[in-house]
Amino acid sequence: MNKLTKIVATIGPSSDSEEMIEKLILQGVNVFRFNFKHNTMDWHSERIQRVNSVAHRIGISVGSLIDLQGPEIRINMPTDKMDIVKGDLLVFGPEALDNKEKGFSISHPEIIEHLEEGQKILADDGAFSFFFERKDNKTYLRVDNGGSLGNRKSMNIPGAQFPFPVLVDRDFEALKVAALNEVDYVALSFVRSAEDLKITRSEMEKYKVNAKLVAKIETQKAIDDLDNVIENADALMVARGDLGVEMPMEQVPFYQKLMIKKCMEKGIPVITATQMLQSMITAPYPTRAEVSDIANAAYDLTDAVMLSGETANGKYPLEAVTAMNKTIEFNERQLITDTRRRFSYVTKSQTEIICDAAYNMYLKYASTEDIQAFVVFTQTGTTTHMLSRYRPQIPVFAITPNVDLAESLTVNFGVYAFPANQLEVHNTEVNVKEISKTLSFLVQHNYLSKGKSVIVLHGEVWGIAGGTSTIKILPVK
């Protein structure tokens, strides 16, 4: 059985060699994430090209996702770290950088003037908390819990109202890299509303970035505008790290499940992210709780699960992917259910009606016909997206003349896409000969088994959006 839930892995010093990239792909990585909060633009550009080169050489479609910095706040201090004690009063603002008084500034000091007395401020994913104070026309932070605070650590200001740009200067440089390397997904950090996505999409068009836009949900404001955000996004990321700082952490599992359900209803992919195998940054084995977290994300029917530091700078990147892959594969086998019951929808288009009929055919004949996969001939990917939305317990093999589309489907649940030229399928007309060549290729590469059946969906010709018109059950010979 092919793994249905996808794996997104962050690339970094632990995983950026050609040898390790190939091992990670073969072990189950479907998409590589490039975190533009770190490293130079040249570093990212070189690694994107390296991933593409390896994927092309081994003949597997692999997606690339760039993660923009967005309106992120980071600590800016004159030293690498600062030891602080509960009750300390720290200077808060640019004047702290002269190192005359103990304190620190932030990456966007202009927002300090908008903070209110008593505002709670969190740093390093909530490990440190402070309260904002004004005294003698100066701004301070009162330390609520102490420790050793590092420079450049993240900072969150839950619920605060202040003006903030959607994109920062570094993001515009990242969009240039995205355009140059034809990346598949652009993720926007700290989305606050649907308007942030509209602004980002407009900038992507200016830079000629033809990629799917992923909304990272990590603020209370995004939760408050969730339906509009989903309506304006191509995909969602449940960014549980900062989300668990912006809101009470006990609420995060509820919103994870809610977002997955809403994305299924809308028919867009959703990625569950952050701390899934956090212990494996330094340990060769996961905790039992981490394994349960991955399994539960699979039971939630998320499209993808993501690794961050585990593969970027952890000691055991390959072991982390292996653990995630094994957990997904075993627990997916326990999911035999009509998943349509998990969401409601109204079929609106011919494509949706065709997909609904194909899925019902799968449910009706799965046992008698031993159906092992859907095979979809697609130009735009619409049919593939709609089929993936049902979360069938068999893979969806998408054949497309569009190489970029094949890579942009790498995050979708159960979808494995192949450029048509890889199969030597060149005809614009989908006929018996082209279908036979496709099935032979899939058998030859161990994606299908002879003696079983597949459900084939196609239109009369490729290149017509919404043109899917035919469903067939065919034996694999």
C-alpha cells in the first residue's frame, strides 16, 4: 500500500546533501520546506535546485514549499543570551542595544508605542513571559519567569492591536527566489485575515510566482476569520507552535480538528505542523506521545504532517522520517470508513458530480472488484483535488502533461502525480492505448498489481478545464 498522508520535511544543514535528500525522498518525504527565516537567499536557491535535481534523477515528483517570514517578531539583544530572574525590570526598546542597561529590543520596535500597560508578552514559544510597563516616558518589561533567554528568539504579543506589514523586506527577496526556481507552494506566516492573503497573492503575481498560497494559522485573529481565510487560501497549515502561544494551548487540538474538517469541506489541502517529533532532534527514537500525535493527525485525515527542526538541524533526520512514515502507514490501514460522513457539501459542478459518482463506485465495488487505485488524467488538477477530498483508502494516481501541476499535487492526501512524458504518454486524446501504457508503467514501477482493478477518470481530451466526463473500472493486466 502507498502511504496516503504526505510528509513535509524542512531542509537544513542536517539534510541538505544530495545523498540525504535522496534517502529522505525514498523514505517517504513528499515536499521539502525551505524556512526563509534562516540562511541566505543563495543558500535556499541552491538547495531548491538540488532537491529538484535529485527528484528528477530518481523519477519521483517532489514539491518545494518556501516559508516566508511574514510579520514575525524576534528578540534583538546586544549579546547572544541574557540571564533573567523573575521580577527583573528590563529596558524594552532600541535604547537597550547600547548595553548600558539590561534589556533588549525587537525586530520591529515601532510596534512598542502601540502596546498597553500590563500587556502580556511571550518569548521562545512561551518559555518566557513578561508584562509591559511604562515609567518616566520609558518602556520596560517585567520578567514573570526567568532563565537564560537567547538572542533572535521568537516573541508573541497575544491579542495586541498594532499596525504591522503583511510582508517584510526579506519576503520580497524570497519571492524573487521562488519565481526563479518555480517553487510549488508559498506559505505566509502569521496570517491575521483573508486580506493578508489577498495582499500576498497580489505580490506573488507582481513577481510572477505561480505557486499555491498556504495560509499558516498561528494567530487568534486568523482563527476569528477562519472561514474567509480558507476561502482565499490554496492550502492551510496548522502551525501549532505559535498558535499554542497565541491562545491557551489546551484549545489547539480542537482547532486542529476543526481546520482539517473545514479544509476537507472546501477541498483544499491542510498540513499539520510543529513539534511532531521534537524529541528526535536529539534522540534516535520518538516518545510514545509523539507517535500518538502523528497517528491522531492521520485519524483526523490531515493531508500532510510536517517536520521542522527534526530534519533541518536534528541529529537523526532519516530516523525521524522513518518513524513518521511507519506510524502513518500502520494507522492508515486501520482507517476503513466512508469518510464522506465527516463533512457535508453540495455538488456544484460537473467535476464534483463525476467525482462523487466515482467515489460511490469505489465504495460499492471495492470488495468484489478488488479496486486498488484511482487513475486520473488531468490538466488542471481539479478532479484530483475533488477525489482527494473524499479521503479514499486507496491512492489517486494523477497523470498530467503539466510538470508543474504534478509537483503542486505532492501535498494532497493520497495523490501521486506523474508527468505524462515520464510515462511516454504524449497524445492529447485519452484513449485505450494511452490508458494501457499508463497502467503498464504503474505496474512496472510497483504502484499497481496485476489481477486487480482500477477506476479511471478522464475527459475526451486533455487541456480542457472541468472536462472530466468518463469513469471506467478496468482490470490491470
